[in-house]
Amino acid sequence: MSDSLPPLVVGVDTGGTFTDFMVIAPGGAVYTHKRLSTPHDPGQAVLDGLAELARLLSAAPSKRLVHGSTVATNAILERKGAATAFVTTQGFRDLLHIGRQSRRALYDLTPPLPRPIIPAEHCFEVPERIGPGGEVIRPLDTASLERVAQELKARGLESVALVFLHSYANPQHEAAAARLLRGLGLRVSASHEILPEHREYERASTTALNAYVSPLMERYLKGLAVRIQEMGFQRFRVMQSSGGVTDADAAGRLGVHTVLSGPAGGVVGALRAGRAAGFTHLITLDMGGTSTDVSLLPGRLLTTTESEIDGMPVRIPVLDIHTVGAGGGSIAHVDAGGALRVGPQSAGADPGPACYGRGGVHFTVTDANFLLGRIPPGWFLGGKMRLDREAAERAGRALAQQLGATLEEAAYGVLRVVNSNMERAVKVISVERGHDPREFTLVSFGGAGSLHAAELAMELEIPRVLVPQHPGVLSAFGMAVADVVRTYVHGVLGPLNGSTLQRAQGAAAGLFERAAAELDAEGVPAAARTYEITVDARYAHQSFELPLPCPGLLDQPPEALAAQLHEAFHQAHRAAYGHAHPEEPVELVAVRLRAEGKSPAANPRLTGGKVKSRGGAAPSPEERRPVFFASGWVTTPVYPRESLPPGCTLPGPAIVVEEHATTVLPPGCSLTVLETGALLITTANASTRRD
């Protein structure tokens, strides 16, 4: 990062169907590439794509690669992780299988439980006990631990999730056990290293998931790193679920931090694109083939530690993303009550929607868009893939017959239902959390997002939709420009007073030391670093806590700081829940540190500039075709995106096509092209207020 010019940075997003590449040259120019993924070996598509970009990459003396991987995610969802053991305090062998008493389906008497990643026969107990204050109640029985270790090796288990009770308060026993097990050649994920905070089930689940995926991640990344280094890349980083990147070695050890790396890249890219266009309050809409991811950004990235994957809690910082089964391949069907439903089942990439002509027989969202004229067939995937209208109509008529409707009514009903599904998802992250979506700009990306974004925005009364350049590879762009991020936590449980804050200050000092050392190892100069420290607090005996910014934790006297945090907590509780109780005692729960190092990528031309004061003339449309809207069939002009000059405006209806995405502009809306080529849609009857 000390070079006079920024390095060339390549962002790579591995998806289920395509692997996307975004190259940012030292001067800020951007180049995109897309090739089919190789699910049997995800790294092969990465290497093949880099080889296809070899001429472009060879001209740069300094190169860095940022990779968003689905290896950890797929290992969990498909239950193909490492052979893992769970070792815990005597009496807690069934911790992972008991979980919490909360009901996932309130009225289902036999709700399905998540498939365990570690079977009961691979769960072991060791006599030992640490109390909640860190006191040793029962010493660690080393002989018993050695017997367990020999049993693990005899069964061929390669990875261990080590979770002793209250190890966050005193890791003495857990650290000793980890040393012994590692000395015998076992891979160990110790909970005091993965998640040193209270709540034994969440700590155990997170540690177990890390133990389950890290061996796979480590092998995958090490093999890929060797080949990437041979191609001349000086640094190899991996996207984390928190919205930042880390080095490949750390990602291998802490694989659980990569389970949502793909969607996180899209949110980071959307924030960059929105800021460059002059909008700070954003709602992101990432609609792909099987699902839609939405996130709310009130001027910054929002993270949460209350997330799950396949029903299992993952208590690490992840971007606050809500996912619904609403994608281009989502299958439409009629339920037992005669109602039209869309998703969550998907046709996937093979055979895919019926219109792909690859044997698909189910009517999907893509089929509905195609039959209603919203996907011009000659432009799909840049004209590289022909669509089968007869197959789409056959699937659509079968659905229409079940509904007692015409083909057009059935297809438009599918779009209305999938839009309704996405509308509910947006309300979960906005209205249900006290945010008015009318005060935000919707940023649309993914292969299918812009087909639906304008109509979705009108339903939610969102005034603007921003479609960035290259929306189909925006996740790869976000990875390329993401900052280096390391997150740390230390449990400090006690009343919010001077004594507890003194312990918190000591813990925070240790976290800062770790962060500085790790950013040194990442090559991040001191001038490029920022730190954000927060504390978690709650009313005494509450089950959940709220984060409070605490930039002065190391500088202020503990007693004075305690008074400030009391007031800040009451205000935060009132803002979150509508009420506060100043007479109630407050507890401190944990200290958290987020350390960031600014990305070395040059400022890409993808996201700079504002609307020109005088627009260029709109070109003649490439074609005119009938498109079905709420009012019926309307003859609609079609424009290639590259033909639209910056500053020009288009009235709706219109279709804007590009290689990897299509934008639908409904009647009553208007579109303006920004200087960088980003599209800004003003929705019908929208407020002109800007955030």
C-alpha cells in the first residue's frame, strides 16, 4: 500500500450459476467479466476467469485479489463440512441439540428442527467447571481429556469445537484443553477465541459452525492462494459477512465469518454507488435467481450479531440483510386453498425457468417477465441465450388453468405476488424497525432486481430507484472496494458502574493491541486506520442488549463514563422500543471493537459524478414492443443502456437492456442518466424530497 499508484484490484464473487469479476485499474477504470461457475470446484472458475483476463492483468505491476466465497455457506447448507467433534463441560453434552425453548412456528405442533451438523455420537464431555465470575469450581480433568482425544482420533474426526461453560469469563481450562488437543494434531476451534461472551448455546453454535467449515475453507484458500500468487498477485483477501475483507489465512481459521460474504459485497457496492449519486439513506434490493436480499442503510452499514444460517445461530457481526425466496427462478404454484404462491422453491440454474428451453416445466418469475414482454428475447444475456416462448407459454397455461385465468392474468399475478413478497421483506427492515421507506432511495442490482424495482418502489411510495452501472456484478465491485475489517468482542458482565467499566477498559486495551498487530500484518498504514468501539448494555435480567457507541472508553474516568452510558442506554431503549425505565438498574454485557483499514483500490469511475444540469438528447429506441403493465398491453420503446448519453431523460414506459440485467420503467415514471451512466428512476407520484 506504499506504492505511488494504487494497485490493480480484482473483486471475484462466486455464485451458484455465474462467477463475476470486477477489475479496478490504478487509474480508476473498471472492467467486468462473467463466466459459468464450477460448483464441483469453485476455485476453478476463479482461475479460469483470471486466465481470460490475463492480458489486462499482466500490465499491472501491483495486483490484489478480493474473493467472496460460498464454500462455507454450501458446506453448511449441504451438510458437507469436516468430520467434527463437540467437546464440552460434563453435563452439557446435549447443548447443541437442545438449543433454546423459543418456538419457530407458533402453531405447528411438530415443527421441523435444523439438521445437526455434529451428531450426538460425536459429542463428548470433560469434567471441569468455571463459574460465571471466572472462579475455578472444578479443575480440568486432564486424564479424561486425553481419553476423549484418543477417541476422537480413533473415530477419524479432524476438527473439534471446544466449548467449556463460562470460558468467556476465564479461558484457563479451555486454553489448556486446546493446547493438548492441538498437540495431538487435531484442529481446534475454542470458544474463547471464536466468541468470548456469555450465552452458552449461541457461543457453542457459532464455535461448532466454525469448526465444521474452517478445515474446508483453509484447504480451499491455501490451494487457491498458491495459484493466485503464481499469477503475480501480491495479496489475497476474502470478503467477510461483516462487510469488510480479511487476509486468506485468517479467513481459513475463522471460516464462520464468510458465510454471507456474497450478499455483503453487494451491500457494500450499493452504499458506494448511492453515496456517489448524492444519496445517503438507502434500501438495497439484490434479486438473483433463487432469492432476494434486502438491507437498510441509514447512511452507513448496519451490522447485527443476531443472525442464523439454516436455523442455527451465528453470533458474529454480519451485515443486517434480510432474505426471502423471491428470485427469477422462483416457482409459481397454487396452494391447497386455491391461492397463488411464488417460491420459495426455485427452478435453479438447471433446468431453470421453462423459457430457458432446458427441460424446465414449472412457471417461474422469469417466465412471467418474458411472456409479458419485459425481457426482450434478443437481448437476454447480450443475445447469447435464446429463450423458448413455446415452453414458457405451456408452463403458464397450466398455471392459468388452475387459477381459472387468462395467460396474461396469471403471469401478471405472479409478478404482483413476488413483488408483494419483496414488499414485505422491505417492511421488515424498515417499517417494523421505525424507518419510513419514503425517506430512502431504493438501490437495485442483481440479474432480476431492476425488472421489479420501479413497481416495488411505487407500492412502498419510495420516491427514487438507483440502478448502478454493471448491476449484475455489483457484489464483485463491492468486494473490490471493501475496506479491511477486523472485529473483536470481550464479555464483561456486570452492573454498569465504575468497577465494571474498569474491567471493560482493560478488555478494550487488549482488543486495541490485537487490532493494531493484525492491521500491521495486513500492511495497513496507521493513517489509513479507523476504530469504532461500542459496549453492549441491557436492563438487569433482560434477555437481549443494545449496542452503545463508546469512543471515550479508554480516556474517561469510569464513574463519569458510567453516568453517560446510563443516559445513552435509556435513550437507545426508548428509540428502539418506545419506552425507557431510568429507575431500573443497567448491566454491561460486552465490549466490541471494529477496526478498519481503508481499501487501496483507486477511486473507481463507476461511482463518481452527479446529474448534468442539461441533459443530452435521448436516442431513438432500438425497437418497440408490446409490454404488459397494470393498464394492459402498451407499445414500449427498448433502449440499449450503452446508447443512453449522460444527462438524458426518458419518460415511462420504457425498457433499458444490457448484457446482464434489464430495467423496466413503468408508465408515469421517468428515468435520468447520471454522468457515470447510473440510472435514476423517479417513481410515479413520488415526493421530490431528497435525503
